Amino acid sequence: MSKSSIDDQGRYRQNRGIGRLKDYKPWIRVIEVPSKGRSHRVYCEKTSRHHELLSDMEEYFFWLCVWDERVIDIREQFPLLPQLKTLSIASKFGFQHPSYKNNDIVMTTDFVITMLKHGKMVDIARSVKTKKDLEKSRTREKLAIERQFWTDKQIDWALITEESFSIYFAKNIKMLSGIQKWRFNVPIQKEHIELLCKMLLAKHTRAIDCIPITISLDDQFKLEPGTSLNILKWLIWTKQINVNMNKEVLDFRKLELIRSD
């Protein structure tokens, strides 16, 4: 446990770990705990709040949750309470419970995600670690405590590593996410969007250079330069156009469309 500027009693007083969506308060904030790699504080349109992500891996997984239309809520740094439960599990397994300065601390799970499955809202728990993290026996012990905590609550728990998903995909979601803040300066005609889609689909090459197409449409509809390119990004973000997101960087000069038959 890294040194924190606030202890668990302070977190209890601040009602950390309760609430949903914009009202949820993560148990740990990035300004409180030095993290391995880089930490991130990211705003999410889906939850209407900033999220406290303690590593690059957590941020990658977060963007996959944002992209997934089944996900309704994302609660990170979720406390495992009551603490007596994790103390009991640790004792049963013969593991030392996480502590700081000889005081037992509240354990957390990286993500609790609320999803819509078969018309019902369900919670799942996910711990995010690198393969290198798992080389440490202490990390494996703490994960075992987490897993048992969620098993006892009959909530699905799983471990996520860099082998669980495409990091390129996650990075491209992050890159596209900025389009949510973009606002059209002029009303966009349905004809414009239909023509953009038609011109893209008319190309039979695997990789399409979208830049000449979007420039041409800007000129044709007398739009501010870059407007049609932003519309294309918006169509990808809203999944109206499917592209190969597993490339290192989405290149709009060599965009690979996924065509439906």
C-alpha cells in the first residue's frame, strides 16, 4: 500500500464508495496514491463524472467499458466492505491482510461494472493487472481475497490482463472520444451524411483515403474545413460506420472499413 494523504476513517466520513453514476465517490483518488505507470483522471459522458484511474491498464479497460453499449455504470476503486469480511477471508487462507503502519486497510477492486443483460441490470467485478504484476506472490494473494469476497456475494469476478483485450482498440476509443465534445456549427443535412457513407462504401480498396472525400464534401456543402472528417469520426463513435479499430493508430488516410454483407 502506497502512502496516502487520507486514511480510511477520512474516506468513511466523506462517504466514499457509495452512490451510482455521477453520485459515486471512488474509495481512492489519483491525487492520494502514487501509482505505477501513469494515473489518469478522465471525464465520462456515460456516468457524468470524472473517473480515478491508477494506471494505464485501468484506463485502457475503462475505455472498453465506455465503448460497450451494455455498460450502464462504471465504479472504480470500489471498497470491499464490510472490512470484517476480507479480514475473515485472509485469515481463512492464511494470508496477511493488507495493512499500512500496522493498521488493516480497506481493500478495493479496480472496477465494479453495471451492465444490462437479458433486460436486467447486473453488477460484475473486474481486477486489472499486468502479467508482470502477477509474478508477485503478494499480488496473487490479494487477488485471491478479492475473488473470494465477490464469490461469496455471488457476483461475477474476473481478472483482466493485457492479454484480455486489444490495447490498440482501447487507445483508438480514447482518440475518438473527443468527438463527444465537438458541436456542429451548422445544421448537418441528412443528405450530407448519406453521401459521405455512399462515397466511402463505393471504394473497393481495403484501405480508404478518407481525407480527399471529406475535403470534397466540405467544399460541396460549404462547411468549415474539417467538418466532414469530424462527422466521420462521429459516425464511427456512434457505430454507424464500422472500422478496424485494432490498428496502432486510426489513420484516416488508410481507414479499413468493416463491411456488412
